[in-house]
Amino acid sequence: MIDSQDIFKQLEMVNLNAQKIVETARQQNDWRTAFDLVFSTPVSRTASSLIARLNLEFDYYDPDTSYEEDVLAYTTALNTFVEEKRPFFQ
């Protein structure tokens, strides 16, 4: 059985991947690809699944204006969520 600390570690890895995608998008100015990667199974769907397994709720404001703003809204919210919850899973 996987405990909550292990699930949270998986969520941290998803968050790190999301942050790497943002860094690459900034370097290459390719927010369309970043959007496709962030809102895919390996990132947003996996994060949602892991958060649900932790019995937590995650919500963020989706500005729905551009690829860049959508990606930054989600990844910033996910990173903040992970940082705020980390002390409870150490």
C-alpha cells in the first residue's frame, strides 16, 4: 500500500516536471507546446489524480486568454499548492 508521503512525493515530481516545461517554454517562446504538455495526462491529469488520492482539493483561476497565461496560471497554482502542503507530508 502506498502511503500519503509517497503519493505526495509523486505530486512533487509532477510539479517539478511542470516547472521544467515552463522554463523551456520561456527559453524557446513556445507556449503552445507547453500548453499541450501541461494539460496532458503526465502533468495535469496525474496531478489531479494524486491530489484526489490525498483527499485534498485543488483549484485555480483559468484566465483562458492565451497559452502562456493558461500555462502560468496552472503551474503557478500547482507549485503554490505543493509548497503549502509540503510541511504536512514530511
